[in-house]
Amino acid sequence: MNRVFFRNAMVWDGSGANSFPADVLVEGNRIKTVARQVGQLSADGATVIDCRGRTLMPGLVEGHAHISFGGAVNDSDLGNIPPEEHVLLTMRNAKTLLDHGFTSAYSAASSKLRLDVVIRNEVDAGRLPGPRIKACSPEITVTAGLGDERKQHMYYESFGMIADGPDEIARAVRLCCREGVDNIKVNISGDDLGPKAHGGVTVMREIEVQTAVEVARDFGKKINCHARAAASVKRAVKCGIDVIYHCESADEEALDMLESVKDKIFVGPAIGIIYGTLYEGEPWGFTREMAIHIGMQRVIDDSCKVYTELRKRGVRALIGGDYGFAQSPQGTNARDLKHFVDLLGYTPSEALQCGTRVGGQVMGMGHELGQVKEGFLADLLLVNGDPLKDLSIMVPEESFHVIMKDGALYKNVAQAKAQERAA
């Protein structure tokens, strides 16, 4: 059995407790021992990694992943990539996530039906590098909803699957389940970045949402939604959605409803795309004036208020900010950690928990993923520095001295340097 010994690490275990010095032994794909008495644990037969006080922490979990999004400027671009090139792009994005410390990814929608599925399968088989993936359907939407890129004179589907009425919704969900997805995505509200219904419009009827949930449940799948308007958030809670993204317009009634099911649901502010559009979008045509005009400042301000309240009420939040657009590129996903602190009022430890322990829970693996804990899966990062003091170090891939996924050393800087010297 493969054994890896992390010696003299400063462990942040994902529980919210303070970091502590420890030796950590991995056997196979599990954490065997976390020894708080440094120097007392035997490393016989193990690959030894001298941590020298670096931070050892759980691998990150992207809670709003769009692995098939590859730098699009607008929604229309998402559906314009030919399938052959799109597979390659998605493959590269999966590697990029792992390179940047994301050992797991909970997908919030794929651009084409089987993109997430095929990359998940190849990663699981060990033929491609990438995080463990919970594959999602495309965004199931209704006429005029987010994802409906059609025009009257140009009738085609883009990144969304358009289904109107409960029968079409049921068929769309069944089709996605047949093709092997792990979770379903429905767009209950519009979006201010889209060309059709804006974020304040609830476009999907209750019977349509309820049908999607019922069919997903029949197949044993989780279901996620895009919900900006307060009415759409309430509809999502009432119908039993598992993961509700955005929520920034939630009113007091919606907040109470979210709190009432806080042990069953997850929320995700997806603040990265909003921040990128407002402050960094000019090279792609989003001047600050335009971004403010389409509501990006309002979304940030409302998100700050809503997520401060949700945090106080104990509602679990996920990092992941719609990364994969030009103004929020793949590989910068960990910027969400600092956004949670600077914009939404979380402490560094709370933000990191959203990206580790809570991420393990949304993956359906909270009993074995997202913490440095004996018996848990060995998804581990050895970080140059202390992220609790500076969350920005979690963004560049150079910050990671070691990346371990499922007990396998994907990256080991010391070993790579030794091999270079030997060569």
C-alpha cells in the first residue's frame, strides 16, 4: 500500500479550529493518522515530505463549477464552440482546476449535455488529470429565460436546454439523467447579464420547478438552480431545490425560508463574475459605467447584505463565482475566498470552510471529504504560507508545494526539483 508521510506541517483541518503543528500519515487514499506530537510518528516505508511548517489543508472544492466554460465574453459564445473543440477545452479546464488546488468540483451546469459526464468518466478512470467531478446537466430553461439565445428568425439552442411546461421539463430532466449526469440545473429567474429576462423576473412556473425536482429525485439526483429574484428563491425553497445560486434579492420572507431548511440546502453567491464585470471587464466591453447600468454594483451591494444575514443564520454557502468567462477566467476560482471576506463579511477561516468542509458536503461526501481528519480521503494541499493571514496566496498555482488527490501525489515540488538535479 502506498504511504506518504507529511512531516512537521502546520495543519488547518477544515473544521474551523485553529491551525496546529502535526505529522500526517496517508495510507492508500485515506488519511491514516494525524499526530499532534511532531516527531513521534513512524515513517517506515513511506514517501517523506518535509513540510517545514508549511500549511497542510484539505483540497479545495469548486462549488459552482462550469468546467466547460472557456473564456466566453457573453452567453451566446458558450454554445458556439464545435463539440470536438469543446471536449478538448473542457479537458484543459479540468487540469487547470487541479493545478490550482481544486481537488473536487461540483458542477453548476455544462455547456453541452455530455461534456461534464465524459470528462468525469475519464478523470475517474485515471486517463485525464482533473478534480473529482459531480457532473451537471446543461441549464434547463424556458422560453425567454436565461439560456434561451434564440431569435424569431434564428431558431437554435445554445448552452441552455429549452423546455416549456411540465411535460417538456420532465423529458429534459429524464434525458439528462439517462446520459449520466450527477445533478440537474434549472434557471428559475432571468439574469441581468443575459439578453432576455432580467434578474428580477421569475421565468419558471412553480409546476415546472416542482416537476424538475420530482423527476430528479426519482433518479436519485441533486438539483441546482439559478435564482436571483426574491420570488425565484422562495419558489426554489418551496419546491425542494438542493443548491440555490445567487439569491442576492432575497427578502425577509425568503431569508426565513432559507433558514428553515438550512440543514438541507446550500447557497452560492457566485460573486466572482459580478466583481470581474464591474471592476475588470473593460477589455471585453464592460466599461464601469455599463456594468453599473446593468446592475452589477447593486448585485454586489445586495449580496453583501443578504450573505451577511445568511452567514449569521447558519446557511451553508459555497465558493465558486461563475468562473469561465473572459472577466472571470478558469484558474482564478480561489479569488472567491477573498471575495467572501472583503465583500460578504466572512472571516478567512469561514471562507476556507466554505471551500473545503462545506464543499465536501455538497459533493455528498461530507463524511469523508473536505477535512484533514483520520479516515477521510487524502485530498490535501501543502501551501507556501498561511492562507488564514493572506487568502490571496490560494490563487497562483506556484503557492502549492504539494497537491494530493485521492492519496496520489499530483504535484510535489521537492520531488520534481530532485529529479531535475539528478538529470
